[in-house]
Amino acid sequence: MIIQLDMQSELPIYSQLVYQIIEGIASGELQLGEALPSVRNLAADIGVNLHTVNKAYTLLKQDGYILIHRQKGVVVNPDGMPGLTDDFLKKQQRELRPIIAEAICRGMTKEELSAVLDQIYDDVKMGHNKE
């Protein structure tokens, strides 16, 4: 899996890393039980501070996407992905609300917004790039 970071983005690097790993799992590019690079190796490979990678891995572990073993290292959770929870759904609504509000302000219809969501969903499932 190739990690592409935008160092000029307002989105913190650790968040970009979290999102890209989750997208890699969602697309099937990363399989359940698959090993990920160590904190030190990934930091060196992508040219960021190891604390940045450590923060991303910690967040992924807290959410149940990865496991961190002393002997095996970091692996995609072999027992499967976290399920839908009320907290997750509330988080999604909270994060999508301003995006939807801006789309409405710019004149986007519900159908146009749904089409964009459908396209993004399909792109992620098929492992297509964002651009």
C-alpha cells in the first residue's frame, strides 16, 4: 500500500495516515491479519516523525482496526473490523453535517450529493485513488 501525504493540508499528518490505512482496509488492499510496518520503519519510509506514526497507530488500535503485538508487531485486526455503534453513527453525522450544509449552500441537490457519495463509496471499495 502506498501512503500519500499532503504536507500542505490543514488535516494533520496523523489523521491522513489513519484515514489512508482505514481506506486500505476498506478497499481490500490491506487484509485482515496483514502486517503493517513498524512505527520506526513507516516513519522513515514516509519521512515523518515517529511520534506521528505512533499517534496514528494508537488511534487505529483504540478504534479496533489494528492490533499491536510485542512479537508480531502491528497487524490489521485478524478478528475483523469494528461494527456499527451508536457512537460511530453520531460521529459520522457530526462530521457529515457541515459538508452537507455547505453543499446545500452551494446549490447541490440531494440527488447530486447522493451521486457523489455513491461514487466515493464505489471508488473506496474498488481501491481507486481519490483523484
